[in-house]
Amino acid sequence: MKLLIDFGNSRCKWASLENQSLLDANAYIYKSEDPIDRVREIVEQICFDSIREIHAVSVLGDIFDKEFSVYANKLAKSSTKFHVSQLNSFGLKLAYTNPQSYGADRYAT
């Protein structure tokens, strides 16, 4: 099963994907501003038992992303793939001057 997860500024959204079907869609509003505390909050909310792949988008920065990867990779026994915005992707050319200002969640497939 794949875990699809979107780390936004104020909340996290996730769902499991199995056999092209989305399962168990959830959302969580962060209680803390601290990136490390946010990681702990999120990993307590998600069941990693049957997860074999993790795909994520994030606007929370490198500290959060690295810390989440450490926790999630141990719990799911899988690496976390963070998707980022790109100037060209899927045959589309992004008109934004700075691709990182465009949400990677809009490109993730």
C-alpha cells in the first residue's frame, strides 16, 4: 500500500492508495509550530503497518522533511519520496518564474 501525504502550512492531509483506489483519507491540524513536534504529532496519527511506499509534498522545510523521513522510514520500512515543483513536467511548461512557489501537490501523480 502507498501513503500519499500533503504537509501544508496549517494541516496535513493523507490517504492510502491500494490497487488504484484511495482509502482512509484523513486530515490533521497541527497543534505546534515547531517542526520536530509536528513530525511527532503526525506519526502518531498514521498507521504505517501496511505501508510500502510513501509519497509526500511539503511546504514545511528541510528540517521537517528530514525528520519525517527518519521516523516514517523506520515505521514503514520504506523510503519517503518528496515530490517538488519543476519548470517542466508531464509535458507542461510552468509559467511561474520560480517553480518552488508553485505547489508540488498540483504536479504529483
